[in-house]
Amino acid sequence: MPRTERNDPELSREELVRYSRHILLPQVGENGQRALKRSRVLVVGAGGLGSPISLYLAAAGVGTLGLVEFDKVDLSNLQRQILHGSAAVGSSKLDSARDRLRDINPNVTLETYDTRLTSANALEIARGYDVIVDGTDNFATRYLVNDTSVLLGIPNVYGSVYRFEGQASVFGAAGGPCYRCLFREPPPPGLIPNCAESGVLGVVPGLIGTIQAAEALKMLLGIGEPLVGKLLLLDALTLAFRTIAIRMDPECPACGTREIRELQDYDALCGTGDPEAAGSVVREIEPVQLAARIERGDELDIIDVREPYEWKMGHIPGARLVPLAQIPAEIQRLDPRRETIFYCKVGARSMFAASQVAAAGVRDVSNLSGGILRWIDDVDPTLPRY
């Protein structure tokens, strides 16, 4: 994106003082600050990620900040959603955010959308913004934001958090991959827990959201190396940051083959399911038990249902990779004389895969309890956590 244009708005005397620490930076300067004043950023969500994103973008002087939010402030939000205070409990998150952001920087124009982002309104809402920053915590909206980004040609700054872990990237930028290049299809219902179900350390959304704000500013200013084609992984327990390369998938239905030409709502696919019922016919095996059986030389078919980029970071010895989306095609190739053991990162995706296989009539099927993260804790701590 160009840093400046001839019609960039002038900065007032008050703004020159307010943004003076930016202007001192040679990579920003007065021209860069004027470019920020001209820019338009849409933030989807005013929760754990949306709080630091919107606070820092407003403070930085982004001229127009769009905010999509429909929820109300709950007491349990306050541990991580720093836009909101105790007095706002029970009120609209959008109203709370508007008051806080106006106090942070009254120069910013706020465009608020008191609605859930859906296939019916996403294109209309997002059209005209320079960058979309995804501050949601659910897969349904994440895929909707991604497809909106690709269809409109607007970069999408992605972030997600889970317990002590977080991820960030920039999707949909020119020449870079989109979210579907990593995860082509949404997960089945009930597979992925949200913050309410799994918990999250309050500072983790702050760390990831601040990184997202930084990526948005870099894109707007045309400086540095944005996380295009890179996925940043954070483990807050060790404060370890890792970056892995991700590539455009020529078969991606969004940015590759361009099969996706209109938006779809994914709530039904990513809704709340009953994983316990889905896995009621599947045994679970503990990591130490699996390690002992591998050591003993038992005839096992160990299948890793994660994505290829996860496999590359580390996997269980003797396992083979069959991503979750390929499991239906793999069922007929399974050897009925061998026990099949599925695993993933935390055990949810693999439980779904094992349930599919069991439902198809394969009897000797198990799921690794806790996934590879439990394997790392209990068996092989040399493998990287992510």
C-alpha cells in the first residue's frame, strides 16, 4: 500500500503533538502519519483480541476505525477484554468500546456496526476499508472474514488464542496465502473449544492482539516485513515465538481456484456439537500406553490427522499423515488386522476422525488422549509445543 498520497489530510497542531513519537521515526514521519489519518481499518469483534487491536489502532491515529460487535459485556469478559470496565457489565460492547476509543483519541472517526457479521452483510460492511483485522474467537466468523477478504481484495490480519498459546498472520495480501490455504474447510461441529470451554490466560489475547495491530500498521505504512506467507506461533508458558512459512495453495477454493464466489454462513458447521456422543464408541489411549506399545513392537497404524505444517513441526515416531479432510477417502485403505490409533494436537480432531472410521464399521479404533501436546508432556518433551 502507498504510504502517502497527494490528498492525504493535513495534521492539526494537536495531532502533531499527539503523534510526535511516531513522527520522530524515520519509517513513519509526518507523511506516514498523514497516511494513517487517511486509512480505514475494519476490526471484527470487540473482545479479547479486538480490545488491544482497536485501542492501539485508535491511539496510533488510524483515521477511520470500523467496529463490528453485537454482544454484551459479561463479568467473565473483564479478565482479558480490556476495552471494557466493571461499570459496563450488562451493556453493549459496542457502546462500551465507542466510549473508550473516543476517550483514547477523539480524532478518530468510528463507524460502528451493531450486528453479527453474516454472509448477507459482510461484503457491504467491509467494502471500502483498507485492512480487515479479525478479532473473533470462532471458526464461523473466521472463514467468513477470510472469504470476504479474498473477494474484496482486502488484507486480513488474523489472530487466534487458545489457553496459553496464540497465532497471528496476514492473509489475503497480494501474492500471499489466505486462511483456507492452511485450513481449507471449517471443522465439524463441537471439535474446537472456545475460551469459555477451554480457558485462556488473560494476557495472551493482549499479546496476539497487539501483534495484529502492529501488522495492520505495517501494512498501512508499507514498512517492515508483514506476516504475509508466515504464521507466528506463541507459547506464553515459555515465551517462545516461532515463525513457520505457509504458501499459497493453488487448489485453495478461495484464492486458488476461485471456486468461492459468494459468501456462506458457517454457523451450522462450526456450531456446538456433542463430542462425547460422537466419540462414545471410540476408546482412548494414554500417551504412556501408546509409547509402551510402540516400544513393544505392536502392529499399529498411527494416523496423524493434523495439517501438513503441523506435521513438519514434529510427530510421533512411526505415524503417518492423513489430514482430517482426507479421512473419508482413507477408510477403505485401512488394514482391519491392525489397530488404528488417531491423534491430533489436543485430541478433538482425531476423536472426530476415529468416530467417522468407527461409524464406517472399522472396529479396532482408538484416539490418543490429549493429542500430541499430552505426548510431549508425558513422553517426549524434545518435540516443540505450538
